[in-house]
Amino acid sequence: MSALWEHIEKGIARIEEFLRGIGREEMLEDCREIAFLRDWSERILNSSPLGRLRDKLRMAVEAEDYERAAQLRDEIKEMAA
């Protein structure tokens, strides 16, 4: 994962921790800052070559194209190693 993605995820965790710490758990679902960071995190993951492969894998599984899904899984393993 990229350093930027890791920082975003840590930011989300810190905001969630803060809201829980002040007893405002009900704000977690509607927090615009968390929603923005989650969207940004998703875009970063999907914009990387690895993210695009994961997206193709998801689509292959949904289409029940298991042979293609296995090929993509192997490509992902190679890239992640």
C-alpha cells in the first residue's frame, strides 16, 4: 500500500477514536470528514495498478469467470510480493 493510503487510514482511525472518546459514536456514520477520507482512500486504491487488478478480479468473480479470476489472483500475488 502507498504511504498516502496509510496516512488516510490512520486519519480515519483517529477521527473515529476522537468521536468515541467524547461519547459521540452516533456521529460516525454521518461524519463528512470520514466519508471524504474513505472516498479518497478508495480512489487511491483503485487508481493503482494493484487496485485495478483487484477491481478486475472482483468483476471476474461476479461474472463467474473463475479461470480469469484465478489468473488475476496470481497476478495480484506477484505484484504484492
